[in-house]
Amino acid sequence: MVNFNEIYKEVDNLDTDKIMDLMRTLINIDTTVPPGNSYREYVDMISPYFMELDYSLEEVIMPEELVKQIPYPLEGPRVNLVATKDFGQEKYVTFYGHMDVVPAPDEGEKKWRFPPFEATMIKSGKIYGRGVADMKGSMICLILALQIIEKLKLTPQYNIRVLNCTDEEIGSYPGVRYLEEQGYIKGTTSEEKSMVFCMEGVTNPIIPIGMAGDLDIIVETIGRSCHSGMNFMGVNALEEMIPILSELMKLKKIVEERESQDIPGFPRPGTGEKRNMTPMFNLDIIRSGEKANIVPDLCTLTINRRIIPEENFEDVKQEIQDAIERGKEKSKALDVRTTFKYAYPPLKTDPNSPASIRLKKVISSVQNVPEENIPVIGVSGSTDMGFLNEYDVIVPGVANTGSNPHGVNETIKLKDVKTFIKQIIVFLCADL
């Protein structure tokens, strides 16, 4: 029998300096993507922690022809690290974490309380830095959990495989997609789906069972530039985008009325209205013009579409294309070009799968929350787990609902670090 009190005491007594040393080791490596040119440095830094625990290591580099399919300016090899340890069990669990982070742009730096690539903890126990929540902090928790398992001579109920992967933040062809295609997600000798423990979620007592797919659409209207004082000599690409914008806004209203059949969504702020998970349709970026006295000859619009699991990508693509065509008929643009960038498919998990049931028991035990009070929910964020719909995926993590991942002052809490470490150990070792 696993002694829960012994585990909790060991985690609660973790030296804060040890935790922060590990945070600084990984957070201080700038793995911003694009370009993602520091993966080699990250892999070299994290590998010894698994070697010390007798994990076998393999580096898997994405082939260049696949990297070229990612529509961003990338630099350096896409090095993925696979760490494996056989504990003599029938089943495997695959832990997943991505190495890359989103930018912490210069114009936002003044808003950061501390330099984003220097992990910093304040007296309240908040830890700041780019990637602490999304998602280097979770990988740090896993390393600390595995060290405690070794120290307490606990025996995991699963063989363990750990994937440190590239390019999640830009999608298209992230490292985990390639690793899955190459058979690196270990299965079981039974007919159960292989279990994937994606550490990108939150410590809040919820079970995500759906995550949105992510599609970017770039629409360009082509005009003819001329002097603003003689605008009749040209074609204003910005103005001729307006009929297309109008049709897209009509489509947005239709799209966001849809709901998932069975995946709950977040209550609407201020109203308390409860809806199932809904698709999202956002006109996010529009750029046109160089100078006020020049009629612009190009206008570029970027749309972000979040796709719920019940939607079909080809149908989503077609209805957007149809809306653009309707606007084009009313526009005097010389040409309209459309590009679709499909970053991630949507993810739907089974709330009654072995992994989900076990996770609910773990959360209940560690956080002292009745299982019936742990809701399942759909999240409109996206993840490369969308490429793993054939697996038994769960999505807990060290972040919290106030962590502000992708924003300034990304943060996690020391108490959540310890909570998540406990959950990992209990998940792996307890007889639940």
C-alpha cells in the first residue's frame, strides 16, 4: 500500500531553492517559436535529469521535408527527446510536454514585473516567467515527482515514457505528431487505448474533455494604388475588403450559435448563461496602406476559427470560402486570395475512460474534493493533442485559471507546483 502521508510530507518539504533552480534551468532558455532555434540547448539541459533516474534516452529529429510544411520562419533542428523506463508493468503511460513558448515581445516587456526569461518567485509564492504555465513548469513538476518516486522507492503501476516535443505553439507539424506517426507513443498489451498524460492543463479540479481545433484564414484583397487626391484612378483594397468583412460577420453570428452536443462549456461572464462548448470565429488582424496620401493596393485580413469536435474541417473551410465568395461578388477588388492554415484538429476525450476515471480519483484524493464536484468541461484553447484522438488523453497541469499563459506576467503558484507533483505521484503509484 502506498503511504499517502509519506508522499505528501516529502512533497511539502521540497526545498524551494531546488524547485527554483530547476525552474531557472529551463525557463531561462529562450525557446520562443518562431524561430525555435534553442531546442538543442533545452534537450542538452534536461537530459541529465532523466539519465540520473536511469531512463533510456533517444533524440528524434524531424525530417527537413516535414519541417518545411510548417508555415513559419524556423531555425535550427527540431530535436525531440524521448525518455523511457520499464518498471516491468503491462501498461504504459506517456507523459507529454512541449519545449517551445510563445514570444514575450519587446513592446510588452515594460509590463512584465520581471524579465520573462528569468524565472522569479515572490514572497507570496507566485512564480513568474514565460513558459512557467505553458508548459515548462509541468515538466519540472514531473521531474521532481519522478525523483521523489525514486527516493521513496515507490513502484509505478505503469512503465513510463516522457516526450519533450517541438513546435506545439505553431502547430501544423508539431513534434508529437511526428513521434506518434513513428510509433513512439507506447501502448499496452491489452485492448485498452494507450494512455497519454498531457501536462498542459490546470490544477483547478476540472476534467477537460474537449479542446478546439485551430484554423487561421488569411484573406487578401488586391487593388491598384494611386494618389489619394485622384482615388478614381485606383482601386482601394481596404474599402473593397468591406463587403467581404460584412459576409464574414454574418457567418460569425451563425457559427457562434452552434453548440457541442455533449461537451459542457464555460458559463458566460456577467450573465451566468450556461452553454455547451461553442465554436469561435474571430476577425483578428487587418493590415493595409503605407501612407495617408496613397490609396492602398493590398489589404490583408486574418481570421481565427476555433473548431469544436462535432465540426468537420472541410465543411468549416467551405462555409468560409462561400462567405468570401459572396463578399467578392459585391467587391470591386481586382483579385481576392485566400490561404488556409490548419494548425490543430479538435480533441475529444472520453470522461469515462480509464485515464479520466483515474485522474478524477487522483484529484479527489489529493485536493480533498468529492468526485461528483469535479466537472467535465470543453476548452476553446487548442493543443497538438488533437493529433492523438485515438488515444486515452487527459489534460491536467500546473497552471491555474489566472496563470495568463501567452500574456504578460505568466505565472503559477508554488502551492500548485506541490499539488501537481502529488497528483503525478498518486496517479502513477497509488492503488485507486
